[in-house]
Amino acid sequence: MYWLKEQMGSVGITCEAVATGIQEMLNGESIDLPPVILAQLGASPNKKTLLVYGYVDVEPADKKDDWKTEPFKLAEKDGQLYGRGVADNKATVMLWISAIEMLQKHNIDIPLNIKFCFEGMAHCGSLGVEWVLRKRSELWLQDVDFVCITDGQWLGNRKPCLSYGARGVCQFRIEVTTEGRDLHSGVHGGAVYEPMADLCWILDHLTDVTGKITIPGIDKLISPPNEKEQELFESLDFDIEEYQKSIGASELTGTSKVQLLTRIWRCPSLSIHGMEGGHSDGSCKRVIPSKAFANLSVHIVPNMTPDRVNNLIVNYLNMFWPKRRSPNSIKIYPQHCVYPWITKYSLPHFEAANRAIRHVYGVDADFTRQSRPIPAALILQHLTGGSVIVMPLNSRDDAPEVVNEKLQLRTYINGIKTIIAYLFELTSV
Amino acid sequence: MYWLKEQMGSVGITCEAVATGIQEMLNGESIDLPPVILAQLGASPNKKTLLVYGYVDVEPADKKDDWKTEPFKLAEKDGQLYGRGVADNKATVMLWISAIEMLQKHNIDIPLNIKFCFEGMAHCGSLGVEWVLRKRSELWLQDVDFVCITDGQWLGNRKPCLSYGARGVCQFRIEVTTEGRDLHSGVHGGAVYEPMADLCWILDHLTDVTGKITIPGIDKLISPPNEKEQELFESLDFDIEEYQKSIGASELTGTSKVQLLTRIWRCPSLSIHGMEGGHSDGSCKRVIPSKAFANLSVHIVPNMTPDRVNNLIVNYLNMFWPKRRSPNSIKIYPQHCVYPWITKYSLPHFEAANRAIRHVYGVDADFTRQSRPIPAALILQHLTGGSVIVMPLNSRDDAPEVVNEKLQLRTYINGIKTIIAYLFELTSV
């Protein structure tokens, strides 16, 4: 986080790095969580106060995973910036610093008090952040009128978005174990009930081919379809073919715009990230692993809550497992969770942000949801009582993905303009 | 292999290390395969010739996989030897050297010419060994009367075994891929067809809960049950409860002795060793892998052949896959294969070996099959035209397993005695 403190210092913002606690690891060791950077620019009683939230932690990256450039070294080529974090979300944090630098350079008074909360655990459920902010909520957060989260992406490449919702997530680890040890598949194959096969069976009974969760009761947790929102979805600048092409999928689970957006914004989804046997290092080993694990995520939507989803899934597995008639044991470990978030896009805050966008892009913003979790949105909505907006500054072509993460240089420059316009538009709310 | 040459040299056996060729690796590199050690002790035209086959390659071992001792350092404790290879199969090779040393120490003439073939690729299908031996078959193997393979295990702890069969194996890698790249499960979960879920589905359609292969046509390849052999199985010294306890299983797929032995000796079995998503390193990554792999083995029995099994499985997957209605692609890569082996336990060679066992243990041997592949058995049966026997010298309590491999010191000493008795009994065949 030190580079961030330095960058902020260069535009005269003094930062405080607040410890967020320690985390016990699976291997028994404890590590310090990264601190939260809190900072303040201006404290005029005549100005409204905006809280800017961002994060600088990134997904892991390894050159050998088909990266064309060094993932942790910023590279520029043909008007594109490449590197881990350029789209998700380091560059977006830097945008705020660049915007303030620009105003200072032109001796323009910043029309709001701005508070900053930048963290480093967003990809792991913003662990510790809520704790820090909750302790500060009476003193530091009480005067916050607006919260702006510059995270997420536009739907396409033509129209910017303002987002009023985000899915949450419940992560799980499922484990199937024998009572015995790893066995040689040659010697014992055929005599024993194998955990890997059991695990495949149970995972195959959680979703259909399209990834729709088939666990009974899940559907009842989802808020019912809303006609007005469906009309909104229909009106959005979202090209399903362009989307399909951008991710390289040969087929999607929905064939219409509304159908697909409903799936990724208003429906839960279940993804299996990986499975491990006892020893899966790709060698000649022909073992029957005595333990088999799967890591999976369920992305959740209003009105699902992590508690309800965890209970439903744990109960379902415990009830369904005996149908397998395997002597092996199944265990499910709920892991980190994020609540889904939703607000109203008819609020004045959204109108002001839309005016800012119109200044820069000459078009109205689309009001959208985000399919991926933004843990800070709900936390900050609760703690400040202010109006939260998610203002994605990246277009669809900017790729906050697993490898070769990239951001268009044009996106960065328009992002600075949007932030400055937004600051001024907020003064009239 | 140098320690082995040294050990053999210490009892006056001159070794030849014959190169077996190079192997192209998945990453494009080529590596030299380990040489085959060929050696000869005695060439008297008045003596019969025995070919002894053994191997000194071992399964990988890592201290962190719950080994209580350093896996590559021999440790002795409470009458047990611990270390990778003590049961499978380094110690068994050393037994031959110890037996010869013993005869030399007592100035006893060795009653046979002995040829040795010790290799280092047995766990990977004895790659290159067949090629070397085939080149030598007219000169070096033509005078071989008997082949002895001291590999495998007894059924229990009370009665030694002589084995007349071994299962083969066909290994596979199954791959499900999208056309696109890895995707963030938050952003895209619900919109795309996920390879990991597809892979679980297909794997769940290959076996039933007991591991019985459900691919149509497999059963027809298996040689029909043989009443006389079933009676033999019934007579064997095999305690199903003791076996179950020794592997720590809470339940077995067969409840009677004959049922269970039939499953591990006369039936094919399918084991999934591991599955990988694009990136399964246990971090916070919430990726939808664009590729999902599984490594699996099918152990095969007479009259199955690798060709027939490979064809059957590849055709089945290609025919069955469209039922999934997933746009993702499936590929199956047959990998290394070993033929099953079978001979007649009524041959004089088996009678001689049985007499040797009676000398040492005071009981008759059980005639058994081995559930795991012994690639050299069929190769040497073909190339020498001699009579092949598999003479396991390890009891059930000696554990050629994945971790904490061990051998009883008593097993080692009785092994030396058995070999010496066997050499003398063979002179009367």
C-alpha cells in the first residue's frame, strides 16, 4: 500500500494506514491483513462530503498463465495499458489522484470535502474493512453525504453506466473423505468407494448444464421479477453478440438481452473453480485419493442472504448425500460471503452523476446492476446512511480478467474528466 | 541406477547399463529415459538359466504428504524398514543380491545361470524396456528357461503367494474446453457453460457408486467366470475383514471373499486420480476455468486389450457427450497402457516355487492373481518363451503404498531364504 500513500502524498493528501487485524491461515500461521488507507482532503463546513472507496488488491497473476507481458509491470502498447490491476482496480484508484492533481494544476477549488477509503482485501470479502469503518462510523463517517465506488464495467463500449446493484457471493469448500488412507488404484481399484467419483456425483447434482442451481428452495429466495426493471434491461445498450465475442464463448445460456442480463444480475449462479484429489501434481501417480475437495462459489442476488443460502445448501447436501449410498463422508465448509447490494436509480445522486457523464460522453448513462460482488457498497450504505453509487469507469473492452488484464488509455483520460464533472455536479444535489 | 550397479559389483556381478531412448515431454523438452541394467552370473551350458526381473523406480514421495520419516532415507524402527521403495520394489531387488552374497559367503555353488534385468520405468509402463529386450531377444534371451518376477504382495499375512496373472491398465486424460478464456465467475457466472461442471457430469456417467464401469460393451470384453478359479478364490487365505481394516475402509464393494477378489482381479476398475481447473492453487481466485482436466486409470483384465478399451471409451465419450447439450468440447487422450497378463498355475515352475516356499514357511503357497499391472510379465513371456512366475515376497502388512511405505525386517530375511530355496528347486524342473 506504500506506493499508494506516496501517490496520494504527491497531491497533498495525508494518509493514515489503519491496521485491520490478523487472519489465521489454514496452516495455523497468522498473518497481518493489509491496512486500510483512510485520508481526507478538505474539511469545510460549507461543503458537502463525498466518500470515495477503492481497492488496490488484485487477483493473483503468473507470467506462465499465458500473460503476454510481465503481469506486475505496467506496459503500454497501441493505446492500451497492460498489467495486473489496470482495470480491476488500481488504475481506477489512480484516476481520483489524477483528477485532483488536474484541479490543483489549474488552481480550481475542489467543490467538496473528499474522504478516501482505499483497501487491500476486496477480492477476499473486504476482510477487516467493515471492522475498521464501524469503529470510525460515529466520528469519521457521520458527515458523509455521498459514497462513490468507481468499480465495475460498462455493459458495452458505447455508453457509460451507473450501477444500482451488485450480486453477493457465498464461497464453499466441499470435501469427500474416506476413513482410510490414499490407496494405489492398481492394487485396490474396484474394492473401495472412491471419493473423487463421489465428489463428481454430488457436484453434478447441484446445477443443470446451464449452471442454473437445481437445489430446491433456492428460487424462493430470489426477489420476484419486476416489470419496470425488465423494461429497463430491454432499453440498455448491451449487444449480446458483442458480449459473446468478447469472452470467446461459442454459446450463451440466454439468447435475448433481457434473458441474459436477468441471468447474470437477477439470478444466482454456481461455479466450480477447481477440484483436488489427495495428490494431483500431474505425475505418473495412480492413486485413489482418500480425500477429494472442490472449491465453488454461489453468486447471490436480492433477497438472498449468505445465512439463508448457507443453510439451504448445507441442509440440502446433508439430506441428498445418503442417496449416493457411499460409505464416504461429505462435509461442506461455508467460507467467505458477501451480501448482495441494491439501491434506487431514481435518486438525485444518480441524476447528478448522469449529468457528469453527459458532459464527457454526450450521452445518458445506462442504469445497470453489476454481476460481481462489490462488498463495500452495502457496508458503506449502512455505515454512512449516505447515498451510494457505483460508477464504473471501464468499458467492456477493458478487461479485468484473469490474464492479460488491460485498460484503454482513452478510458483513463475520460475517467479523469468524468470524476471532475461529477464533483461539480454533486454540489447541486 | 548407480547404487544398484555398485551393489551388484560387490557380489561380483558385472552390469551393463543399456540406454532405452529418449522421451518427449508435454512441455516439448526431451529427456533420456533411465537405462536398463542387464547382467549375468554364470554361463554354464550344464545349468538351466533363470532371468530375474526387477525395478528400482518408485512412486514420487514428498515429506509433506504425511510421511513420518524422510521418504528417501532408509529408517528402521521396531522391526520395520521405512522409506520409498522398501516394499515396491527396491528392497526386493536387493534380496537377490543378498541371496547371492549369502551363497558366496558359504561357498555354495549357484545351481543356475542367472540373468538380471533391472529397470527404472516400471511405474510408467516400462517405457523403452521392451525395445531394449526385443533387440536382445535372439542373443541374450534365447537360453532363458524361467523368468522370476519378485513383485506384488501376499493376500494376507499368513500364507505366501505365487501369482499367475496381473491386471493391465489404460490411462486417460479427459479435457473439457470452452473456445474462450478463463472468466471471472462473478462477472460471467450464469451466462456461460462451465467446463468443470461438464467434466463432473461426464465423469459421473462412467461408473456407478461402487466404481463399476457403466460404459456399454465393457463387460463383453471380460473373460467369462471360470468355476475352477472361483473354487480357488474360495480356498485362499484372504480375510476380508483384515483387508478392510488394513486399508482403513469403512465399507468394501464386495461382501464375500470371492466377490471382492473377483472385483480386484477379474474385473476392470476406473479411478479418477485428480481434476484440475485452469488455475487451482487454492487462492481466493474465483475463476471459471476455460479448461478442465481429469486424469484417470482403467485397470483391465483378460481378455481386454488396451486397443479395444481405448476405442470403446473414446467412442462412448464421443457418442455420449452430445447428450449433455453443452457447447463446450470434450477430448480424451489415451495415455500409457499395460496389457493384462495371465499364465497357468499348474505348470511345473509353480510347483517348484511352491516347494521352496514350503521349505521356508512350512505351508503351501496360495495361487493368486495380482490386481496391479506387472508390465514385464507379458513382455518377458513373449520374448523368452520361458515360463514366467510372479513370486511376491511381501506380506499384506508390508505397505507399498503412497505414504510411509514399509517392509518388515522379517519379510526381508525370509525373502532371502525363499530365493535360495527356489534356485535349488528349479534345478529339478
